[in-house]
Amino acid sequence: MEGPYATSAIEDLPQLWDGFAKLVREGLGVSGFGAQIMDLPPDYQTKSHDESDSGQEELYLALSGSGTSRTLTSGSGGLRVLCVGGTPGKPYEAPEWSEG
């Protein structure tokens, strides 16, 4: 990140998986926590996962569309979700998959 802040349009962020994931952390130079935007197509469900082994806390915030979270499930109009995570008391270590 250059200067005190960085900005980007969502569509200009680095992407993975044909645009399914927008790499907010990498695109804005964030190093203290993970942040991605997931664009789920209509009627899609992610695999369930558990962070109890890593101790990471996660925040899921729906930005548009309809669906449910934890195991992300989109409604008929798709779902855009901001996912933020970090482990309390530990420096953030980005998972390999999040490096575009």
C-alpha cells in the first residue's frame, strides 16, 4: 500500500477462479488480516469448513444478492460476500491460495 490508504473498484481487484474470488487483501496491500470478496452464482453452495484448529475469526458480510452464510449459499440472484479473517493475538499469515 502506498501512502496512508489505498482504493480500488471491486472489479479491478486481482481475481481467482474466473472471478469468483476478488483478492481485497492483495489488491489493497493489507497485511494485518485477510479480506476477500466472493461472488457466488445463483443457487450455489460452498463447502463447509471449520477454523477451530487455526483459531481464526471470520466475518461474512453480504454486500448484494440473497442467501445465507457460514456455509455460503446463494439465492436465485447470486450473492456477493465480503469475507474478513484473522487470528487474535497473532500476526496475519496469508494462505497460499490468496496470493494472486
